[in-house]
Amino acid sequence: MPRGTCELGGVVVARWVPDPSVVNQVLDLALRIGEVQLSSGAGASDVTATISAVANACGLDQCEVDVTFTSITVCCHRGPDHAPVTSLRVVRSRGLDYTRLAAVEQLVRDITRHRTTTLDAARRLDQITQAKHPYPRWVATAAWAGMAASVTVLLGAGPLVALVAAVITAVIDRIGRVLNRYNLPFFFQQVIGGALATGGSLAVVSTGWLGESPTLVVAAAITVLLSGLSVVGAVQDAITGYTVTASGRVMEVALMTAGLIGGVVLALNMAKELGLPTVPLANALPPTALRLPVQALAGAAAAGCFALASYATMRSLMVASAAGALGALGYGTLVLGGAGPIVASAVAAAGIGFCGGVMAGRLRVTPLVVAVSGMTPLFPGLTTYRSLYELAVDRTSAGVVTLMTALGIALALGAGVVLGEYLAQPVRTTLGRLERRLGPIRLVGPTWQRLEARDNGV
């Protein structure tokens, strides 16, 4: 690297200036790591912290990082006498592969602890990003079906209803797989998914097999379709001050939800025009102390199936299942005690974020995987379907209030998870000792306080 000079207090001091080729190599590595995290739903603050940590570990301590919803920009300053080096990477595709995310997390730990060189890290990153999914595609389809069945059980349905929900969800997933090959925009895939879920359930109920239970089938399918949306990342970005990225995520969530709503309403109106029997809305079983163990098991199964469908590692899957059980048990207990759905969702999600953050640190599991998987059984699928039914079939204004309740539950889940992770920062240390101050919210990437503690020999 060329030598530069600077003047401090009238004294000329020599310093090392990084070569542009070295800078480009390090920035490319850091940007590709950030791309994997951002495409997996990580918050902008996490991606920024990770890129800065990787650049600093590789010798670039003067880097500015700018993260938006679709791109990442890094500028390395090399002093007043040398031109800065800027690199940009566009995030074109988004998908859930938590095994890949976990491998990148391990790579980041090795880089920040100087266990690997830049060239070796780049080669490892190539292997990670080019590797196939750890499970066959049919396993993911079976996992989505299992998640739908678990959600119906969580709502109080029987085995037959759970089986119908699993079959319809599996069909939706396979059709979505075919539509992906033709690059159909995800908005229209949500429309088709919502229409298939509602239309399939109404078609089954017309045979008289399920009675009033198709409501729970549609609610389970809606929960599955909502589970992949980046609600946690949107709330985290808004709370941590990344308003541009938060706006992009919120717009994406709103657009995908609008597509789902359009599909459900379209199917309801078509069923009404075709003369299919109108089935009254079914309610979830009221919470009782005897049902709490069943709810916990169903929540664990739903969260574990989501993690499996997102290609999580076996260790992450087990922790995610525990988080789902905790969330379902906490929500059921709070509702049984008289709490409203929004308050119960927020408190249960905060418990998931807190316990997930603590367990993730001990078990070397990414907190984002635990948080997102653990909150999926609590998504307001039944409330969303009820609001759309009231608007499209009953033609009452009560549907607007119910839809706002569903929106409030979704926001409460995202905010609760982020709050729980924030509160988990003080106790997520090597031996469980409290830190002196609260750290930043981190769902992926390095935690600065932990690195500082290790460097100081704590």
C-alpha cells in the first residue's frame, strides 16, 4: 500500500494509504455479505454494522455505509490527498434460506476475529452463495402444509380441517413454484394464493364435509401467505432511524397484503355469484387452561415448520420451535387473563424476542431466524379473513374496524419482537453477566458490545 502523509500539530506524520485494488476487494466481500443479510430480511442497521465490522477487520477503518431497500453503497475514505473508493451493489432478489444466512454469520465471526484472510473469506462466500438448498423442494412444500395444519389446530380445529388446510396450502405452494418459473410478479402470486385458499375452502364446504370450519382453513392459508413478509425488518428499520428502507419495506408488505386481500375478496364475490352456500364465520375456540398445552404444541409445530420451509439448520429449527411454543403459550395465557389481542400479541412477541435473543447467543443461532419463526403462529390470519368477509359478503362497515385490528396485531408483533431483542442485549454475554448499558438492536451480524468485551478480556 502506498505511503501518505498528514500534518498533526505542525509535525508531518507518515501513514499507510490502502491501495484501490485492495479496497475494491474488501468492499466487494463486505457488500456481498450485506446482500445476503438484506435479502434474508435483516434490518438496515444490522447490515450497516456487519459491513462496517468486516471492513474494519480487513484494515479499512474509514468507511461510510448507506443501505436502502434495494441497494447497498459503501465509500472508503483514504485521506485528503487520495480519492475515495466507492462501491455499489443492487439487491435484485429476495428469498429465505436461513442455512445460508447462518453460514454467512459464521463467516463474519471468523473475519472479525481474524481467523481467515480476505481471499479465503471470498472463496468461502462463493461456496455459500452458490450452494444448493439443504433440503429438497418437496420438503419445503410439506413444511408449509404442516404449518397450515398446525395453525388450524392452534385455532381449535380438528384433524379433518387440519388435513384440508394442509392439502390446499401444498397446492398453493406448488402453483406458486410454477408461477415463479414464469417470473410472475409476487403481487399477482399473492392474489392467486388468496383466491385459491378461499375458493378451495368454499368448494370443500359446499360438499358438507366441514360445516363451519372452512373459516379456519382460509385463516391458516392466509397466515402462511403472510408469514414470508418482512414485518420485523420494517419495524426495526423504522425504530432505528432508517426511514427510507423502512418505507420501502412497508410499501412491499402493504402491496403483498393488498394482493392477498384482493384474491380473498375476488373468491368470496365469485362464490356469491355462483350461488355457493354462504357459511357463517366460525370463531376460534375460546382459550382455556386445558387447551394451553395444545396451543403450545401447535405453536411449536407451526414455528418449526416455517423454519424448515425457510431452510433453517436443525439447531435453528429446534430453537424456533421453542420460541413458537413460548409465543403461543404466552398469548393464550394473556388472553385467558383478559388482555386484548393487540396487547397480548405485543407482550408475547416481546417474550419471543427476548428469550430468542438470549438463547441465540448461547446456541449460536441467528436471532432473526428465531424471532421471525416464533412470531408466525401469531399472525392475524383469522382476523384478516373476518374483516374481508364482513366487507365483501356482509357489506358492513365493521370490516374496516376488524381490518384495523389485524393491522394493529401485525405491527404489535413486529414491535414486540424488536423490543424483546433490545432488552435481551444486556444479558447476552459470555456468562450471562449484565452489561453496564443497553446495546443497539441487533437481529443479525456482530454485536459491538460483545466484540469490545472480548477484546478487553472480559
